[in-house]
Amino acid sequence: MKNKIINAWKNNRVLFVLFVILIVCFIIIMGIGAKYFIGNNKSSYGDRLEITKKVKVSDKDKKEYQEFFKNDENVSEVKISVTGKIIYIRLTFKNISLVEAQSKALQSIEKISEKIQKTYDINFTLIEEKKDDNDGFTIMGAKNKGRSSIVWNNNTPVKTEENE
């Protein structure tokens, strides 16, 4: 029996070494796979929303923001909603230019506390309905928590000669 094992080793040395390497690789792959798929019982969304549990946007904060526009006759509606780490603000205007609407949105950021601004991203949607004397507009803007300015994206349809 001892001679059979020695002969098998001498004749198939390369196969035995490759088989051992294969088993070691399989064990390593299983360990990495278990760590990746099983994990450590943390939230599947990670911890990116943990800070929003510490800094909340209260109803009082929303009311204070809406109060800023209460006496402005050009603003007909203010809607605020918070989803995750983003504050969505929708402002509906009447009889105002696009530049004035943007400046009002920029001024309104001052009514949001510094702590909230450093925690949440802010998305603006500025809308003016189309009337007889003006074409209206729809424009969206975003302010990242690490920035002080708003980046605007104009979504107003542009008339071309073909559309007229």
C-alpha cells in the first residue's frame, strides 16, 4: 500500500499540486463570496442617510420658508418636500421674469438654516404658467450641500419656426 502511494505521487506529482492549488483557490473564493453577499447586517442602503436622522427638516422650518413668500404677490404657490437627503422646493409664479424668479429662489436659501444647508441637497423647480401676454417658463435648479450657488437647467420648450 505504501508503495502504491509513493508511485502515485511520483507519477502524478503535478496533478496533486494543481489539485491542492485548486482547493486553496476555492476556499479563498468562498470566503470572499461569503463576506460580500452575507455582509455584516448593516443597512443595504449604507449609512448615507444617517446624518439626516441627526439634522431633520421640521414642519416649523418648512413654515418659516413659506412665510418668506407669503407677502410676495408674484408667488402663487410654495411646496416643500423632503426625500432622503434632498429638499424639493417647487415655486409657482405669476407675472415675473425668469431672472427675477431665479433671484427670489437664491434669496430664499438664506431662510434655510446653515446646518440644514450643509446636510441636504436642495432642488428647485420654478414654474410660471403660460398666459396670453407671456410664454411662461419651467426651470429647475440644484444646490449641492457643499456649494453656495445654484446650478440652473432650463426646461422651457423653445419655439422653432417649424413649431409655429
